Amino acid sequence: MPATKPGRIDSIPSASGGIARMVCAELRERGIPLAPLLSKAGLSVEQIDDRAARVEVQSQIKILKLAADVLQDGLLGFHLSREYDLREIGLFYYVLASSEVLNDALQKAARYSRITNEGVSLTYRANKEVAISLDYVGVERRSDYHQIEFWLVSLVRLCRQLTNRRLIPSKIRLVHHRKNTPAEFRSLLGCEIEFGAGADELVFPSAIAQLPIVSADSHLNQLLMQYCEDALAHRLPARTSLRASVENVMAPLLPHGTANAVEIARHLGMSHRTLARKLSAEGLTFSDIAEELRSDLAGHYLGDTDLPISQIAWLLGYREVSAFTHAFKRWTGLTPRQSRAQHPPAAVGGASKIRQRLRKPSGR
């Protein structure tokens, strides 16, 4: 039996699990059995009921997707984020709420976000504008709509609650695709969202940086920051999966026809040869990753009936619908239109089925 690599399990990004527990509470309220859905996501009822237990970030993303399908709610992450008590975030919330001005709070949000979710890294910058960027670490960004939209709305709500002002973002950009900004988003956030962007980013006018925090308490803040530093010290350094990194860079480049190995390697700060060598060491090839990514995205996009087949083909980097149709039929045995007709919008499961067809047994 091969030796277990030290730290392998601990290196999997985990989260406090608050979002997963919220959606499980919603499912319970609707009388929907939890155990079967949780099992599909790699979770258990015991894990959800133990509020101190952390969950894998990818499992949290999966349970949100499964719940959205069952509840037939394509905006589940948004709906969960609208009205929950922000204090449920715990220590992370209180260290922000006791800061002096919003600039300080957002700097601390960027530093301590890994305590809440190791799979999402916040970057904060304040010069001509105030911007918060969200990057996925060791987690496949393409599979997530709901967690990222939950984070987005939560950040806007946090800024508003901390300053007691209805702050309006000047710009919101999200990597995943929706045809339009849903009316509910526009009503709550006060602006349009650019979907299919190259990054996940929330931007405010620069003037908000020096807004005072209404619950500022410098003594409490110093105490809580020490707790945060201790908690951060016990988190292992983030270890990013090369496959996840390649996919997260590749997805927004597909529509522009620039998702080639040379360009992906450049984005990752390495040569084409180095990327190929590192992928080979993990039993992967660039072409296999690109194929599986396209197939997974196709399954997600077909679930959105607002997206015409021609636009899905473009989003996946195909210049002709016929090329996309041929590829999809190779993956599933169906044309995109046949697949969409056979599955209700909330239940299109092409991604997982296609992945099973494409993956060959590795013997590991």
C-alpha cells in the first residue's frame, strides 16, 4: 500500500460551513430529506448538525447546486444572502464591525477571509476606486454560481451595515454567465452586473474608504484581531491544485479563442513546457482538461434556458454551432437541443455524466 502523503487531507480547502447549513435549514423547512443530497455532496447530516465542524469548500458548492436543482431556484445563493443576520458570520464579522473606518475593515476582510472560507481569497485595493476581488484557491470556480453570489451580496450588505448607508457599487463583475442582471439583483444592489467577466470583483467609489464604522470599538478590535491572528496561524498555507488553477484561468478565455496552453501558462507565470511537465506529473494533459472543462460548462449552460445554443457554442470557444454540436454528441450521444429537451432546466446533469464518460480509470 502506498504511503499517505503528509498533510494531503488538511490541504483540501475548507469552510466554516455556514452557507451549507443555511441551505440545509431551508431544505428541512420544505420537508426535503437531507441525507441523500448531502451524500452526493460528500457531506453527512452529522457534519451539518455540528456547527463547529468545517466542510470542504467543493462540498459546499455541490450541496448548493443540488439544493438549487431540487428547489428549482436558479438564484439560491442570492436568496440565501439577502436577509440572514450578518452576525452569523462570527468572529470575522465582529472584527470588521469594531474597526474604525471602512478602509480598515475591508483590509481586515482581505486578511482574515480564509478563516471563514479557505477556497476564496479576497484582495482589497483602494486608490482611484475601492475594489474587492475574489479569487478561488484550490477550488474549481466554473462549478459555482451560488456561493460566489452569496459572497457578493454579503459583502455589499456588510459595507452597508457597517456604515449605516445604502452604498451602491459602481461596478460588479462576475466570471460566470447569466444572460441579464436579474431584476432582484438590480433592486437590491442598485446596479447592473457584468457577467462573463475576466474576474470576480466588487467596486465602489473611492470616497467610501474613509466612512466611519458605526459600531467602532478600538479596544474590542485589538482583542478580536489577536483571536483572528491565532486562528490564521492554525490554518495551513493555501495549496492550489494545478488543475483548478488551469481551469480557473481557462474558463474566461474560452469565448475569446485565447484559451491555449501557451496563454494559460503565461497567466500562471510559467513556460509552456513547465506547465506540460507539471500536468504530466499529475497524470494530466492540457487537452484533456480543456475537453472536460468545455463539457462541464456545456452542462451548466444548457440548464439556463435563456442562453441560446449559439451563445453557448461561443462561450465554449466554438466558432460554429455545428462544431459544438459535434463535440457534445461525442461526449453524451445527444445533441445539445436533445439534451435540453430531455431534462427540465433545474435538472440538466450533463456535466457529471460527461465527466464520467471522459475520465478513464487511472488505477490510483
